[in-house]
Amino acid sequence: MFREIFEESGFEVYESRESFIEYVQTEQQKRAEDRRIAVGELTERMRDRYWRVEETGDAERTQFFISMLEATVNPIISRFDDNSNEKT
């Protein structure tokens, strides 16, 4: 119907066919993506919480937050350091 309306008005109608390549993830790739998303969400939650504490204007509380974060995260980072021969 639309084709006829356009042709009657003097427009040319071009048809084309396209093929789409759909990327299908393997189960392993899906799990890896889920882990990356989980880490991103944790990072975002931590950043949001930091800014809430920072915006209170209480420098002592903000420093305490940072100290607690470092005390918690540094051992995790050390455990998974590239130089570590330990497998978890």
C-alpha cells in the first residue's frame, strides 16, 4: 500500500535486504560478563556511599571511611596481586 502511494507521487521505492550477524555468547563469556557487571555495581555503590559521606562536610568521618575502605580492599588486592603465586 505505502509503496503504491509513493510510486503515485513520483517517488522511487528502493528495497534492500540486509543480513544480520547475531553474536551468541558462550556460557563462559556470559558468566565473565556477569562478573564484570557485579564488580562495576560494587564500585558504583562504594563511590556513591563515599560521596554521601563527603557531602556531609565531616572531614574526620570522611577520612575514617577512606581508612576503612583501604583496610578492607588492600588485603584483597594483595591476595590477587600479579606477583602472587597463590591460587584461590
